[in-house]
Amino acid sequence: MMGWTETLRTAVSALNARRMRSALTMLGILIGIAAVMLTVGLGQGAQQQITDQINSLGSNLISVSPSQSSSGGFRGGGSAVSTLTMQDAAMLADPAIAPDVVAVAPTSSTSGSLQSSETTWTSTVVGTVPEWLTVRARSVETGRFFTQSEVDSSANVAVIGSETSSELFTSVSPVGQTISVNGQSFTIIGVLKSEGSSTTSSLDDTVLVPITTFASRLSTSSSANSVSTIYLSGKDTDSLSAAYQQVKTALLSSHQVTSDNADFTVSTQASLVETATSVTGILTLLLGGIAAISLLVGGIGVMNIMLVSVSERVREIGLRKALGATPGVIRRQFLVEAGILGVLGGLIGVGLGFAGAAILTPILSMTVLISIPATLIALVVSLGIGLVAGVYPASRAAKLAPIDALRSE
């Protein structure tokens, strides 16, 4: 009786005798495997990139903003007043009111026309406090950040982003230089370390000034106490939910409103990540399902080729049966051939998937994540497709009567 070694050798020999047909059969499977790997990899890469961008906004970040931004005083006229104030920020910084909040940074922003000794530029000007560095998880690359005493004295000092620095100064160091912001003079005392772009704007094109200076010299709001957004940092990831509830409860009580008619909106870093990953997860699943259809097409191709092979090798099958081969041996012979086509197609497809990921990563400026579990699943699927697709042809070959097979032409 033919053993597994002999069966494998015979199967390889049969496939090698029909190289072009075998290669074309594997093509459907390898394209399907590579497509699934790259589609899922792109989805996971996009999910990771969005998560990193959200995390770059700050550590354990909570943000409070007016619920009606159109009249919130962000960049409005003289009559626009935000529903958030410096008193709200001071209240939330009280450990007795929000014990799980470790830092609070109120901010106000406007568009600023900048002018240095070399050129002009337009950027976002933000008034804030020293805690902004902690809350937004940023650091100063050269120079320093302004201090609380400079906030108290409304000092005319500014810290700029790396992109703003490169636009305004090309031949000298920006630290110590004087720039004009909407006609007001400020001395640059520091340059922020580069952080790249967020989901909406560049994090490196900004000018930061003490919030008191902003209120007295740059603000377009009629109220000096109003702020655009209040950023807060929770103790850690585990206490973020508790900090969120403490902030929301305190503001509802202070503003004397309910959740239904609240004049502010509280959002957390965790909720942003959850929303983003949910959306990208659904898209990844959808695109992966579409790519998986090509695997089904590849399986049909294997079945078709194996049926053709059975038809062409009728005399060979009859001769083997006449010499004592059982239906089980014949069935195993064709199943092994189909399995080899599936495994080889899967291996080449996996290699193509890794090569595609390496090529697409620099082109898309986004990491295409290929996981080892996904790769192993792809190989198992390719083997399964080969075997399943080979069941019917193998069974048909096993059922051939020896006398009928030998006398067929």
C-alpha cells in the first residue's frame, strides 16, 4: 500500500509535470491571501495612527468646551462670550471638588498675524497657563516655558511651535527675538518640541502666551474671564472615568444647568479613541470581507483544475486501481495535490503580503501592521481551501471503476 512519503512524492511529480497550470491555480489563492493581509494591515495601521494622534494631544486628557461653539467666543466679535470662565478652571483645579484631576489648563485662542525681523506668518495664538505643558504632554526643545509669575504680571512673552519658528526665523535662533502678534510686541522665550499633526491641524504651528496677557492685549471677547476650552489631566487611565464624572458634576452645579440643557461639553481621550477604533474596526472588517471573496474564487479555481486533472488522468487512475490501489489511496492522492497547491499559494501570498506592507508603508506614510496570528490564520485558511476544493474531484477519482478507466481514451 502506498505510504504518505510516496503519496507526497507522486503529488509533487504530478504538479511539476503541469507547472503552468499549477502556477495559475495558486495565483488565485496567493492574491486572495495577500489582499486579506494588506487590507487588514492597512486597517490596523490606520487605527494605530489615529490612536497615536489622539494620545499626542495629551496624557489622560479631558477637554471641556462650550456646547455652542458658534457663539462661544473662540474667534467671535466683541459681543461673543464663552460659557466657560477662569473661575470654572480654578474650581476644577480644587482637589476637594475634582480629586482625580491633577492639572488644569484653561485656554483661549485666536488667529494671529505674526511679524519677525525676517518675514510674516499667520498662526494660531493661544493664551494659557504653565500647566498646559503637563496637560497636553508637550515639552520645550530650546529655551523655557513661561512661569506663573509671568502669568500674574501679564508679561509680554511667547513660546512658539517648531513650524512657526522655522517660518519666522531662518538665519537666527528664535529665543530672545521679538515678534509682533496682531500689532503687539512679544519676546520669544522658548520653542516647543515637534509633535507633528493632529487629526485636524498642525500641533507645531502655534504661539503660546500667558492667558492674562492674551485677555488684555489679544482677546476679541467682551469678557476678560472667558476661555475657549479647559483642558484637564486625570491621575491615570484607570481614574479617567471618575475624573470625567467629577468635572461634569461640578460644572453642572456651578452653571445651574442639567445634562439636557448643559451649556458645555465634556469629552475624554478614551472616548475619542473608542470612537475612532470602532469606526476603523468596522471599515477593516468590511474591506477584509471583500478581499476574502478572492479567496473563495481561488478555491473554485483549485476545484476546477483538479476536476480537469481527474479527467485527464482517468487511465492512470484505472491502472493504479488495477494494481491494487484502494479508493482511499486514490482519494488521498488528489487531496494531497490540492493541499500542496493551497499551502504553496498561501506561503507565496504571505510573502507577497509582507513585501506589499514594506512597499506601502513609505508610500502612504503610514505603518501597515501585519500580525503573526493573521499570517498563521492565512496559511491555515489556504490549506483548508485547497483541501475543501479537492474533496469533490478526489471523491470522483476514487469512485472510477478500474475497467471503465482502463478502456477510456
